[in-house]
Amino acid sequence: MEVIPRVVVKEFKYSGVEKIPCKAGLDLFMHTYPKGEYTHIELYKLVFRGLLVQEANSSSLLLLEPGTRIKVKCHPWKTYCKWHNGPLDREDNPL
């Protein structure tokens, strides 16, 4: 089956809050920032979910998850327009 890669699917997962010393503004350069002042930042983990692909000559989409084995076709390959919005067997008219 020939497929056209469309989108890399990623997900941000909340993983908690971290308390860090608050160093900002002029105090940062003069090393006079008050002791004991903290700010809280949210931590997120970026998770790769897979590659969304479109079957050639079809409008159906598939999610290829991590661990899926694929074969990359070498020359000669077909080139598809990134912004093509019609059937792949017909010339696209962007206007």
C-alpha cells in the first residue's frame, strides 16, 4: 500500500509543577534578588504518538504508531503537492 505522510502526531502530557527561585528584572543582574521568593511552573512531557498518513488515491487516513515498520520507496517516486485538496488522479486548481 502506498501512503502519503501528512502529519506527525504528538501529545503533551501534564507531569506536575516545579517550584523554582524567582530571579527576574534588575535584581537578576545585581544579585540582590530576595531570598525565599519562588514561582511555580507547570511541567509537560512531549509524547510521539505516530505519523498520520493518507492512502494514495483515497481520502482515508491511517495512524502509523511507533513500532510500525514501513518501507521508504526510493527513486523514482511520485510527488504530491503539500496543499493539494482534490482527488490525486486529477490536476488541482488552487484558484
